[in-house]
Amino acid sequence: MNQKTLKKILKSYEKKRDLAIKNADFKKEKIYKEIPKLKQINEEIVSLGLKMSKEAILNPDKSKEIALKVKDEITKLKLQEDELLATYHLDKSFLEPEFECFKCNDKGFLQDGKKCSCLIQEMISEAYAMSNLGEVFLKENFTNFNINLFSKDRFMDYDISPRENMMNILLESENFIKDFRQKNGDNLIFFGGTGLGKTFMCNCIAKELLDKNFLVLYQTSFRIMEVIQKLRFNKSKEASLQDSYDYLFECDLLIIDDLGTELTSSFTTSELFNIINTRIIEKKKTIISTNLDPKEIADSYTERIFSRIFSHFKAFEFFGEDLRWQQ
């Protein structure tokens, strides 16, 4: 991502943070008018802190003694504050700024200097917007999911109808979202012909988790390999390429769409295995969508990839008539 776009995102963080602090100050002033004693306690706590700093500078040999004494006094004042808040049925957090992200307090960066997941997600969301995926999510989401598009009639030699099959997939997808925080090793692979709803379902899941502030990266397998090849063989040291590569491993959910459309080689299969295997080991969740059936996956990729996918992913086949023709 270029510096201009990153600067714009960080500027929005600054505004969010300033607004949260401003709203907190406004709430404090309102509460202090209703409960003057609370303001007095808060001012005494601030005054003690300043007093401690001043005395520690003037008497450095007694700094520990001063700190312990002031800490004891501040603790007593905070207990008074807690009792007063409890009397008025107020939670202490009510006086604190309500930041959108509790991890970085809307700074975008953690204490160790690393990008917060919310900032990474903002960067990815910006990339989505630039590639029009934001518009896709407006159309392809669970609200617009129409089960009636799927036939109630048995299809070929399948035991259930496309509609019954899709109801099962829908239920599993909803459970996947509901249990997403659990380190249960759940991964999904959707396979079947074109126009059967695989990408639509991936988009539905992606949007739900994006809305829950999870870090979601949605890429076609072709694009993933393109990024890796540029990073490996391109002499330019683009930070955006390294970021794109790192996100493949760091994101909460990686959706690999259209597996099988990339040019397969020993290099691409090795990289694909590395991505899938690393995410499995680190219990990072992955969804794969492909037009290939299990036999074709086995024929196209190494036994290691086939084994890792079908032993660690729940497989769901999409079947029926091409929905794009029906629509």
C-alpha cells in the first residue's frame, strides 16, 4: 500500500481517537456537575501524581519511599471513587474514552510498534474498495441469499436435492462464523462446477467476519501466486508485496478462491503447501473454493497438499443447475 493511502487511514484513526477522548471529556464534565465529589477526587489524584514527580526530582534518594506513599494515598482515593460510582450505579469504564479497538486504543499500532490487526484490516478493506470488492459484498451477503434459487428436485444420482444440500452448507457456514473465535482447527473447502454459489457463499462468510472486525483476506489462487512470484523473482523491494505475502499467514481467515486457475509448477505447489500447512499448524482458519473435484485436486497437486486439505478441511460439494443461467 502506498504511503499516501496509509497516511489517509492513519489520519482517520487520529480523528476517531480525538473524538473518543472528546466524548469522554464531555461525559466527565456532565457527571462532575452532578457529582462534584467525583471531580474533587479526580483532581486530588492528578495533584498527587504531580506532587510525587516534583518531590522525586528534588529528593532522588527518597524516590521509592515517595512513590510508595503516594501510591497508597492514590489507592485510597480510587477506592473512594469506586464507592461513589457504585452509589450512583455507574461503571468506572463509563468515564474512559470508548475506543473502537481495545487493543491499540485507535492508534493503529500496538505498544511493540507492530501494526494492530484493525489497521491491517483497514488497509485490506481499502484494497477491497479499490478493487470493487466492497461493492460485491453489498450484493453477495447472507441478507441477499435466496435458498429458492436452488431446486427442490433430486439432481442426477445425488441422494438429496440441491436445495437440501445448500441448506446443509448454509448451516455449516453459519456455525463456522459463530465458532470462529475457537481454536478448533475448522477449515472449509467448497468444490463443484461453475455457477453453483461457491464464491457467493465465500463472500457471505467474508462479509460477516469483516463486520465482526476479524482480519479477512480474500484472494484468488492466481493472484496469490502472482504476488509470491513477484516477491521471489522481482528485484524491486516493494513493501506492499511483502505485506501482501505476510497477510497470507497472519490474517484470521484466508479465502483462496478458484484453486486450480493458477499455473501449477513445483514452485507454486510448494508455496501453496507452505501457506496451507503453516496456517493449519498455527490454527489460522482457511476456506478454499475450487471447480476441481477431489480426484482432480489429487491429480493436479502433490499428495502432501491433497492430504493436508482433506484431513483438515470440511469438504462440501456444490451441485445442481448453473444458477447464473437461472438468474
